[in-house]
Amino acid sequence: MGGEHNPRVCHFPPGHGILSDMTRALIIVDLEGVAEVDTIDALLAGTPAYTKARALMTAEVGAVVEGLRAAGFTHVRVSDSHLCGSGEMNLLAPALPPEVELHFSETDACAAPLFEDVQAVVCLGMHAAAGSGGFGAHTQDMLGAWTCAGRALSESDVVLGLAAEAGVPAVFVSGDDVLGQSLGARVGYVRTKVALSTTRAYSRPVEDVLADLRQAATRPPRPLEPLPHAPLEVSFKSRQQARLAAATGAHRVGPYRVRVEGATFRERYTRALEATAAATAVMGQAVTASPGEAAFTRDAMALLRLPGAPAGALPRYEDEARRALTAFLALSQGPDDASRALRALTLHMLEGHAPRAFARWALGPALAAAVDALAEVPLALPPGLDAEEGMARVDAWFVRDARGLPNQPFPPDTLRTYLVALDEEGSGLHAWLLGEMAALRGLDVRLPIAPHAFRDVSRVVTVYWLTHLFLLDSHYLREPLRAPDAEAWTEELLVATPWVLGEGNVDLAGELAFCLQCAGETEGGAHAALLTFLAEQQQPGGDLMGDAHATAAGLLAFAGAAEHPPHGA
């Protein structure tokens, strides 16, 4: 039910004042804090849980309207602030009294005209601030965290700050236990649920909550303390997001942070809202599915769980890198083709990705010996050759060719025939990657594989494909990223990070970490979380999972963290 199709949904022309002799209350209603809305899918259009959530949200508004009427309010204005992905209102208008004045806006659910001629405000179904751990916790969108004078702001804080500045008292706020604790005794509160995590909650019985909401709405409004007269700061989850926010006129005060100022809180809020709206342009890059699809719910959960930039300096991981190097050299010393290729390719990448560490560890002779050993790796690609063995042979040829060493040529027809066979037997990712590697060295036998063919095969395949986009574009960590799509790849990798960590995939965690280093995301929360996870998984001997490939990925990630100092804005 979109605002443009519903005659009961009001839209204020700019500068239009609303004057009335009625006693009017304003309800700002969200969905995360509504009782029995306890999973992320219930917040997103197109799911069965969302259909039920709309009815639950409408029932809570109805209960509050009853209480406000009992308290003497003759008119209730309701702003539906939840954005479910459909671009439409969540409330079921026919189930509410006809005199309720409904408003819905995708850009500003707290527009100034909403607070005109209002004698009280209610914040209903709200959630806690970004980074708080509350259910569905975020502030304004899933990318930014708002602070004022060092204090984290929830959307309830924002509404109450706007109300205080307009001289409007508050009746109560409702939501989970985390939000209630953050608000303290500043305003009346109805707890509807307990947050179990950012993505799950445990609600009180609906009938009990409705009774409490009805009763709370009958209480006298209480005056509000204004927020400090200080700039608003918004921290984002990628450098690109902060850059887009700064383009609106916000002052960039860090790689991930912008600051906005203004004479009034309303001015600061409006400018911060414009900055966050600009940053959300990356959502089309990060979330590739549509509302109602399982992947959309998965990515929405990931955005909520994706950590923001840490407050303190990150560890340098020097010791972890040294121990990973020792373990990797031991694990890759075998005479088999796979070990030889992995050893040489990893050291080749390490030389480009962390040259100071490479020199400090005097790895030149080890790399030279490893590359020399590649001359013994056969380049034949007979029918039925295992994909991993074929990968080792192409890796060996690639490294020697990239280093300008004498190299046997790959017969183009032989390589292409092998790629076709891999693709037909279900190893399309290998076929794509080997073709792209050969093309980097001037041998273009690539198959006509669509650019996004691997996005929906499986989550593992998708993420490996993404990381190898970085590797190919950077010539395996030896050159800066150049592709115009690199920022979009980065946003997609950030969204993948919570899933990789949740799965405990050590190999992918290492690859994500060194790809984020390539993209300059060394001070972000995703990079910090990945490195913390890798350090926790590292064994006393320095290896990760006792696996040479995972240890190689960890080595590159740790060495990259030690090599690349924090970036400036």
C-alpha cells in the first residue's frame, strides 16, 4: 500500500504549516520493535513473516490510538518510518480509524511539518542504535552510525531531539531491552522484547504488550531534554560510503567518518540525513537480490551484522605473519606440482603485496628457488586431468611468464580444449579463472562465460569468484586495482564478510582480508573482524587448519596488515 495510491496518506508541500484547534499527537512507528517481529525476514517485503508483521504493527498503532484518545487527544498523526524494500507503507490503513492521519516517506519520516501543531509524540516499535547489539539495530539506514558529542544516537534519540527542539513533549517509547537501557529514565518506556542478537529477538506475549501500550498512551507527556548543541558525526562501513556522504557537503573527518554542523538540531539532522542517503547509493552494488528473495534477506542480515570501523588502532600482526610464513614454508615443501605451484605463487604475491616484509624476511632466495622448481611442472593438459592439477600447471606457467623467465608456450588449442572440458564437467569457476590468467599473459582462449555467471551458483563459489576478480585486476597483488568496478566488488565483499565469519571459512577469510587491503579498507570493521578471526584460528605452529592454502591466505593477510599502515581520508 504505497503513499501515492492511498488517499489517506498525506504529503506536506514544502513550507506548509498545519494549523488546527484539535489536540494532536504524533506517532513515529517503526517495525523492528513491534512484538513478535523477531526475525529479519519479518522486516522485509515479500516474505510470509512480513505479511504477519504488518498486521502486528497495525495492531500496536491501534492500541496506542485508543490510549491517546482516552487521554484526551482528538487527532493522531502517524508517520510510518520503516523501509521494507518495497517503497510502500507497512501499515494496513483500512484497519485503523479513518480519522488517523497517515504519512509515509522514503526520504524523511521525521519531516518538520509532522511536528507542527502537535502536543505530544510517541515512538512506537523502535530499535536500538547502530552497533549496540539490539535486534535490527541501525540508525537511519544499515550503513551509518550516528553520534552526538560522543554519544551513540538511536532513531528514537533523533526523534526525541527533534521533538525537544520543537517544544513537543513525549509520552513514551517502545522497543527491545537494548533500546530501553540506552534511553534510561529520560522517557517513559514499554519493553516489547529481549534482543538475542542483531538478527533475533524473543518477544513478550502480544496481548500483554498491547495492554501496556494502551495504558502507556494514557499517561501525561513529559518534557524532553534537548540533545547537546554539537556537530553530528556519521561513521560508515566503507571508504566509498564516506566519500559519497562527504560529496553532499559533510566534512570528512576520517576514512569512514563525516561531520555535519548547523545552527539547529533540525539543520544538523537534515544534513546528516542527506549524507547517509548519498552513501546508500552503494546498496545497489552490495545487494544483488530483490525483496522477497532469500538472498535479499541474507544480505540485509549481513549489513546489520557488518561491524563499523573500530575505535582504536589495529594490531600489526607481525608475529602472526612470521609464524604463518614458517608454517607455510614447511607445508609447501613437497615435490608435488600443487605444492610447488602454491609455494611459488604465494611468494610471488607476497613480494608484491608486502615488499618491506618480504625484504626483511630475506625471502628472495626462497622465491628464486621456488620459481626454478616450476620448470619441472609439466604443462600438458590431457583429457580428464583433475581441475586442481590443471590449476597448478597453469599457475606454474603464469608465475614464470610473469617474472620474464624462459617458459614453455601453452598451445592455445590445447588450453582452450581443456577449459571447455572443465566447464562441461561442472568446473566452470576453474575454466573461467584459468582463461583469465592466460589472458593476462597475452594468451586469450577465454570461454564466453557471462561476467556474473558465478554469483548464484553457491555462496562459496560467489565469494571465491569475487576475490579472484581482485587477484586478476591486481595481477595477483602486484599492481594497484584499476577496474572501474573495483568499488562495487569491495561493497559486495563487505556484505559477504559476516557470512564467511559465520561459516568459519578460514581460507575465504584470508582471501577477503587481503582483497580488502588491496582496496584500501584497512581501517574498517570488516577487515578488523577478519584478522581477529584468522588470529584466533592460527595454531601454535603458525598454520591455519594444517592446510597449505589456508595458511598461504592467512600469511598474505597478516603480512598485508603489517605492511599497509592506516590510510588517510
